[in-house]
Amino acid sequence: MISTAETLATLISFPTVSADSNEALIRWSAGRITAAGGRIHIMAGAKPGKFNMLASFGPETGVGIVLSGHSDVVPVAGQAWNTDPFILTAKGRKLYGRGSSDMKGFLASALSAAARADKAKLVRPLHLAFSYDEEVGCIGIRDLLARLAKENFQAEGCIIGEPTEQKVALGHKGKLAGCIRCIGLPAHSANPSLGCNAISLAAEMVCAVHTLQAELAESGAHDNAYPFPSTSAQVGTIKGGTALNIVPEFCELQFEIRNVAGDAPRALVERLRGNAANIAAHHGKGRITIEITNEYPGLDTPENDAFAQKILRAASSQPAKIGFGTEGGLFKEMLHLPVVVCGPGSIDRAHKPDEYVTQDELDACDAFLDRVIAGLYA
């Protein structure tokens, strides 16, 4: 039988950066699943070359368990790697490669666990869900979940295999991303009163976002399970202006809000729109628009949920919450499933050069998934 590390080596060899196709990885995974006795549904995504996959083992009916992960990885361009990022390289017990922690290590473990499972003993189905374009806003999984919702898909719960060091996370913040466009009036810089400086408008909007976060930290909802316990808001990029001697006509800001369960991010955007209207009115000649470009819900699975308790026991873990987002909130929102996040590796190694997972972490995930699958046996 092919080992989990060998499976990971093949998955790493597919350079599934979000901007590129994931078809080769999905087709190869489908072959592995078919050989192991699984049923495959490959679903073309909204973008060319993009695919989701749902694989099932055991009975065609019944309430089983979903093991889910994304197939895409972040870019390596501009990063100083000491190994080829798309060739799994072992150094001692560390296995280096892009996506080894985030999150092809879990995909490899899920494929291996499904191959090891005793199909004759399965009285409830085991499902594997692989998605595309998670890293750019949890985009691809929405296509899959919408189809499953139409088909009245049922499951006991879902395990999202993001890297949590094999701890069981029951919650994470939601995220809303947006674009603030400041439109001024160009003029010669020698006569600035004839124009409206879009960068000045943008600077005041940066202050408005900063003030919003300060107010949320002071009096907004708090969840002390997170390292940053309140909702955060920040401007991440800014671009504008054409030349030093021209009053700038345009400036654009990209911002995000990462909210705890007690704060509604769209309501916070409305507050920023109110700030924008006041700033534009004060300047007289300019205008400011705010567009929501992407959002996904947070996750907040109750600790006393029966599925969560089962997975906590299988992982011998205490409940935790994580600071980064996952597709888990969408599974909850669109399929109404209880969701936990648990997988090998560490998010602290992700998105960096020399990303790695350890052989011990893969072994621990293999044992964990074996215990989970055993709960589907007669």
C-alpha cells in the first residue's frame, strides 16, 4: 500500500497555485480513490481548469462523515526556498514542500485512510471533499456545497483538515474583504484648491478604519479564546496618484474585517460608508465608494455538540479556536453540518519558504483518521 508520505510527495508535485489549474491533482486523486473502491463525482468549477471532487466509500445512503480540504496552495514566487517547493524533500523527520502543512498533508492522510478502511464494515458512508481556490477567498467550495445542498446531502459532520497541530478547533473568525475607491479632482499641484486630492480622502479613510478597530477593541464583542480577542479591521494595500505635480484623481484601498461571532461585518461596513459620506462632504469635490469583494462566515461549533465531542475524543484534544479562516463556516451555513477543524502541521509554517510537515505529524493524523473511520463500522 502506498504510504501517506509517498502520497504527499505526489500531491506536492502538482503545482496547484490558486492562479493555475488543479485538474491534474484531482484526476490523480480520483484514480487513487477508484482503485480503493470509492465512488467519484468530479465537478467542473466556475473557472476553466478548476475542479471540485466528492468521493464516497461504503453505503450510498446513510449519515456519514466528511473529510474536507482544499487542493490549492499559495505562490512561491519571490520566496527564498532551500529546496524545490514542488518536490517533497525529507530532512530527518521534516518533509519540505509547498502545501505540506497547508494542506496537502491532510489530503494525503485522508486518501491513505480511505484506502486502509475496511469497506465491508462500513455501515455509514465516508466522504472526501477536495475543493479549489480556498486560498483566494474560499471560492471553489461554494460550487460544491451549492450542488450538495440541492441534492439534500446529509452527514453527521465535517472535519476540515487545516493545520492545527492535530488539535480540534471548534471556531474561527469570519472575514469580509472590501475595496474603498476614492475619486478626487485632478489639478496642477501649484493650484491644489482647484482639485480634490484622492490620496487625502484615502488617508482619512485609513484613519476611519483604524478608529473602527480601536472602538471594537474597546467596546465590541470579545472572545478570549482568540489571541486577538475582538474583531479586527485593517487596510492592507493602498495605491493612487500618477505624478508628484498632479493633484491625484484616484486612490484605492483594500481592507478586511475579521469578526468574532458577536459582530456583524456588514453592519461595520455601513459604519465605514457613513464615514466615507462625511469625509467626501467635507471635501466637497470628491466621492468615496465601498465595495465588498469577498466574505466568508466564521465558525462557532458548540463544545457540547455530539459530533464535536466524538472528534475531540478521537483526537484526545481539548477544544480550541484558531485565528485563521477555513471553509468550515460555509459547510455550516450551506449544509447545516457541525464542523470541526483538525489536521497535521502548523499554520505558522504555511505561506512561507521551506514549509514543512513532520513524519510524526502525518503518523498522528493517520491514527486519528483511523479512529474516526472506525466509528463508521458495524
